[in-house]
Amino acid sequence: MKLKILHNKLSRMMDIEDPNLKYEQYQTPVDIAATFLSIVDQSCGGIYEKTLADFGCGSGILGLGAALFEPDAVVLLDIDQSCLDIAKRNSKMLIDDICVDFLKVDLESDLPFVDKIFDITVMNPPFGTKNNSGADVRFIKNAIKYTKSSVFSFHKTSTRRYIMKVADEIGVKATVLNQVRYNLDRSYVFHKRSTVDIEVDLIKFDCA
């Protein structure tokens, strides 16, 4: 799928209406999501006919965007029911005939699946800041546990060395596929500026 077409489709999606600081909820910018999915498709031998999970799906921009590449099945998972409700509405608007399931779960705990059930997992996990220290690593470990082939994930560039160390300790190869400037709009009352840019890595974890 051409990047411009993917971008146009994703731009129609609804955002999270009332982000929850507890879960570090931020909307993934459309241009970054589109680039992310194009890189994932190229790096995994194609999303087509794969089974795919979106951990911490939020509005569903990554998982539903991946569904446009015609995988066999997509599962969107989040702990926040309000996010799943928005993702379901986006699914009805965006997806016609791809099997998409939605599941409310705590992604930092054991999941109701057998290990290695998904071919690919995509995610934009909590960065593990504020009062949620270590959440990023817990997401990584769970995603690897339930994924056969590859996990593709966003992480702050400033934590790159640490994330690579975590991957090495787990025993998986981690590769930085892309680095982007992630524009975060003012989402919470404590934010002093209307927007802020942070450097973010797209990292691939090889699970096989």
C-alpha cells in the first residue's frame, strides 16, 4: 500500500477523547503511524496473511492500520475500555472484511493465550515515565512471550541503550529500524507547552 493512501485512511480515524495519564495515553501521530506500518510490512516479509496483535491499542491506529495490509486476523488489546470502544468505532469506519477482535486485558500481566500465538505484534507502549516506571519493559517481555516472529515497538531514543540491554538479557535480537521526531500535543493539564518534540526509535525484536 502506498504511504500516501495509508496516511489518508488513517487520518480519518477518531482520537482518544480523554487520555488517561495512569496509562500514559498519547495519540500516535498519523504520519508516524503510517511510516511505522510501512516499515513493519517491509521488515517482516509482509503483513499479508499473518496474525497480528496490537498491544495497548488506544484508538487502534497501529492495529487497524495493519489490517489494511490484509492479515489473516488482528487482535487489539487494551486495559482501557474507553479506548477499545473508540477502536471499535474506527474499525467499523475503516475495515470491511478483515477479522478484528478486541480484548480488555492488563498487558503487563499474563494473557489468556498460549505462548507464541501471534506472528507479529505492534505496539506503542507506555514509555515507563511518571508513575509507571518499568511499564515499557513489561510490555516488551509480554509481547515477546506471545509472538512467534517479530515485535515492532516505539521507545524513547534516550532509553535505547537500556532497551538493547533488556533485549540481550531476554535473549532476543533488537534492531533500531528508524528514528523519528515524535510530536506530542498538550494532552494533560500539567503540560506547560502546547506541543513538544521527543526523539523516538522504532525497534524490531526478533522472537524466533
